[in-house]
Amino acid sequence: MSSESLFSKLTAHAKEYGYIFQSSEIYDGLSAVYDYGQYGAQLKKNIRDAWWKSMTQLHDNIVGIDAAIFMHPTTWKASGHVDNFSDPMIDNKDSKKRYRVDHLIEAHAATLSAEDGKQLIEAMEALLAKDDYQGILSLINEHKIKCGISGTCNWTEVRQFNLMFQTEFGAVASDNQDDNIVYLRPETAQGIFVNFLNVQKTGRMKIPFGIAQTGKAFRNEIVARQFIFRMREFEQMEMQFFVRPGTELEWYAYWKENRMKWHQALGIPAEKLRYHDHAKLAHYANAALDIEFEFPFGWKELEGIHSRTNYDLSRHQEFSKKKIQYFDNDLNPEGKPYGNYVPYVVETSVGLDRLVLTILSLAFKEEEVPTAEEGKTDIRTYLSIPAAIAPVKAAILPLVKKEGLPEIANSITTELRKHFHCQYDEKDSIGKRYRRQDAIGTPFCITVDHQSKEDEMVTVRHRDSLIQERIPIKGLTQYLQKAIQG
């Protein structure tokens, strides 16, 4: 299956089986905004819970918060978002279509040979690193990159476009409209920074320590594409780790390795992941990289890891006129306390929606299987989602809807639901029910048959291998717990 075919089938499957829907679809949808269906919402929650547990429960020096989406507008002035949160854009004068220049050039590079495409991307990255927008325009014209709609090369100058959504706060209008402006947060990190002192003091946190948060963020992406990879409303999972100045690069190396191991533990193959060091560092960073995943449409960022120095806390200290520092009692090499300082920060930031897309991209499978009719085969479509994060862990299926089998199956369902998300299904033939659960991604199907009444055992069918085992009903909970954890 080609990458393009895989991605097309995956998006259709996600809708058909209750994972992801176009937002407001009955009104023809809203561009680059999606709703999670019953299985997508549970998958998303399972991934979020796995991240939250790994950050807060398994570390004794990381705690979690839940900051509000709305923040005082000066927050975004201090962070630099009001003045600098923008992307270089270009318009085609004939079609009036607006493009993000890196996406425009990357799309053209994909049509070239591997070597020529690589050279074009490297030239673009070098120009962007210097904010040389005239050079970018010259590069576009030199390669005769055309608008996909008009087919012309009639371009405007390259300009910056701010990505923050803004709205008015409160019910009373002001003579000065700027007084009422607030922003939908474009990232969750600032909610952590402005709460640094609150958490440090109330939690009696000692450097180094981290603050984790998950939540919605909003960006007015001009070129939002590739399903849920780039959306205007999305969810982030971020952790800001506060460290003593001079130790940040050690912790940067630690979190670089730690986060890569976490993605692999989630079920992502090592060969599908790689590091990509930033060619251009943000003005506040002294080290930065992305953990990239090989999506069906190419290698793209999954998680960013950044050594942000003390820029954020210093800026909020400057704009708020409040002292945001930490008193370090530990002794330095000279035998004196380190004293007051503004901590440095190492950030890990992963897109939850991108992780959902990663898992679904890896999970979508099609395989040829024999049918009951001799010599004929059929295509089995299933989602090979790791059992630990699968939305439904087990489906309980009575072989027939009579002779006491539904009663046994319902009793098993009632017991298992105390521990797992389960489904009871008695509609259609057993083969069709297996296929439906395969398409949902349920790792285990438990079939109650006539023999179950005699030996008090059931058949457990494994989604991926199609192996079937007879398991005692009394041992089902322990069996599934071990299988899911394993």
C-alpha cells in the first residue's frame, strides 16, 4: 500500500469506526477542526493518561497543574507572542491563495529528485535561519514554484502573519478596544511559567523540579493540513523542568533520551523515530531538537525538546514587576549557598493529536485471509493498537443469542467492566462480530460457546495473531491484566 493510499484509507476508517469526525460536518464542516468520536476520545485519554503517569506519578520531583486557557494579555506580551508569534507567508496574486513559504517550498521539493529536493530544502532553511525573506522570494521565483490553484508564479512579498486568536473579555464595551482583548492561548507553557512561584512554594519544591500540564491550545494556521497533524484547535502535553543555571544542557541530554524511550515504550518502533536538531535556534534557546516520526506523508515533528535558558521567567519578572527567583541553599564549589537566581528551563512538548495520528498510522493494517469458501480469500482490516492504550480492551461475544449463552456472557461483561473498557455484542454472525472488533482495534475477543456451560471456560481470540486460547472464566481478569501489561 502506498503512503498516499494508506493515509486516505486511514482517514476514512477513522470516521467510519467512530474515531475522528469533521467538526460541524452537517454544516459542511469547519476547516482544520475535528471532533473525536467514542473510540478516538478514549484512545486520546489513554495516551494522555500514560503521559501524565510517566511524568507525575513516576517522578518524585514533577507535579501537574491545569492552568486556564484565558490569561492576562500581558502574559503574551512578555512571552513575545504578541510581537513575534508569526509565520512567513506569501500570496499568489492571481488565485489570492495564501501559503506558508516553508510548506510551499517543501511541496515543490517533493516533486524533485531526492538530491535536488534536499538541496532546495537546505537552501530554504539557511535563508529562514537568517530571516532573509527577500532571499526566500528569489528562491521561489528561481525554481518557478507555482500556485496549485492558478498555476502561476505571480507572488507577493513574503510577510509575517500572527497566529494567535483574539477575542473580547467581559460584557461591557470599553472606549479603548485594546482594554478588552484577550487571546486563546497558543501554547500551554506560559500557564506553567506564571505559576512557578505558586507551585514551588505550596509544593515545597526543590530545584531541579518540573511542572507538567495537558490542555487545549489554539493557532490560526493559514495552511492547516494532513488531517489532525496540523489543526487550529489542538491539545498539548508539556513539562517545564526548572534547573540550576549551568546544568541545563545535562538535563537537556537527559530528557532527550528519556522522551525517546517513552515513545518507544508506547509502541512506536525505534526505526520510525529520529532526532532532528534545529538549524535555527529561537532567541531564548541554547539547544533544541525535535523527535520526528515517519508519518505516511513524511518525517514530521512529534515532540520538541528545548533548553529555554531563563528567558521565560525573566520576562515575566520584568513585565509583572514581581520577583520570580529561587533561593538555593545548596553549597557551590566555594562552599557558599548558590543563593537567589532565576532558574533555567528544559521543556518537553508533545502534540497529543499528533500522537493519536501516529498510533493510528502504525495500527492500520490490511491483510489477505482465507474465507470459508475453498480457494477464496478476503481482506481483513484491523487496527493493531497496543493493548495498553486500545479504547476497548475486550469484547464479550455469546456464540448464539439463546440457550443461556447471553446470560453467561453478560455476567462476564459485568465482572470485567470493573477493570477494563469492554463491549458486549450479540448481533450478527460471530465472524462479522470479530471483523467489527478488529476494525475498532479491540485486542481480545472472548467467545462464550455451548462448551462454556460445561467446562466454565471461554475462547479468547487475539486480534493480531488470530490465535485462540481456552481460558477459565474465573481467571479471565488476571489473564487480561497480564496480557495488556505485557
